[in-house]
Amino acid sequence: MARGGIFCIEGQWHRDLNERGSVLPTLELLERLGRIRFIHKDAATRDELFYFLDRWLLRQYADHRVGFFAMHGEPSRLCLTDWDSVELSDVAERMAGRCEGRRLYFGSCSVLRASDAVLRDFLHVTGAALICGFTREVDWVESAAFETVLLDVLANGQRHNAAELRMGSAHWAPLASYLGFRVIYANGRAWRPAVRPRVPAQSAPGRAVGRYR
């Protein structure tokens, strides 16, 4: 079976250039396990983001059907750096009509806390099969563990609701709920795990590591 293809565009997380936090190790792990193929690009500006989106949506990359937006976020907005952000509506307009059958994952805190109307309009404009992501701020390590499974399912799941079935299972639903994970489909249906989240014990002082803010 062919490995699923993922296109990842990553924002610039840190002000300090010495920081090395990145989603790249997660993608490399899945590739080494023979689960996916991937393209990974960095973007710090709106123009860079749009340039790589235009390249990804060319016919030659049609087999990379999962789009992974790894960057800071706010409801209805992607934050590439502390001072450069872009509205979801602008991203949708850039990709208008070119995302048929694609699955889009926003690995960014709070982006999926946008209104259902905004998210459904995004799907209508782009033609994507689904969008998914988080409705709250999430911890780097917790989300990375979740992401390892989610990306595999998005890339290789044969059913359109494969992510829902896996992340809604007894094993993953508590973490999915805690992270505020949800999925919106092109037909307008919205899903989130129907389980009360297990709130983890308070981390020791200085140990918590935030990922998306």
C-alpha cells in the first residue's frame, strides 16, 4: 500500500533563533516507520505561506493530500510569527476551489474555536474534504503524541471519517477531548469526542512546555 503524502508548512515558533522546537521530528519518525511521505517548508511571512500553498496545489503534488499547518494560532487566524498573521478567510481565498478531496489539519491552538459558519465557509470556498484541529491551547508533548497517530490516520485512512473513528476510540478520546480536538466535514457535519476530558495533574514548577499560543 502506498504511503500517504503530507505537505507541512511550519511557522516560526520562537523569538530566540537558538530554539529548535519543530514538528519535523514527528514527520521524520512517521517516514522512518514507513507510514508517510512528506514535504516540509518553513514560512515566516504571508507571502511565503501563499507561495508554498500555490506550489503544493500544483498537479504534481496531488498525492500529498494532507495539508498540515504547524504554527501559532487564534480563533479564525494563523500566526506565522509574533507580528505576522493571516485570517483563515484569506487562506481560503488563496486556495479557492483547489483543495478537492484534501484533508487539512491545523496544528495550532484555538484555530478551530472559530465559529461553525467561518469553518464551513472555509470548506465551501476551498473544496477541502475536512478540516480539523484544536479549540484550546495545547502542550507540545501532549499534542505531539496525539499528532503522531492523527497524521498517520489522515494520510492513510481510507474512510473520510477515519480520524474521527480513531481519535474517538476509547484509547484516544480522553486526550482528544482534553486538547479540544474537533473535525468539520465538507457536508457541514461537525464532530468532537463525546467524553469528559481527563485533566492531567499539575506539572511541577518550570516543567510545563507550551507549544501553541
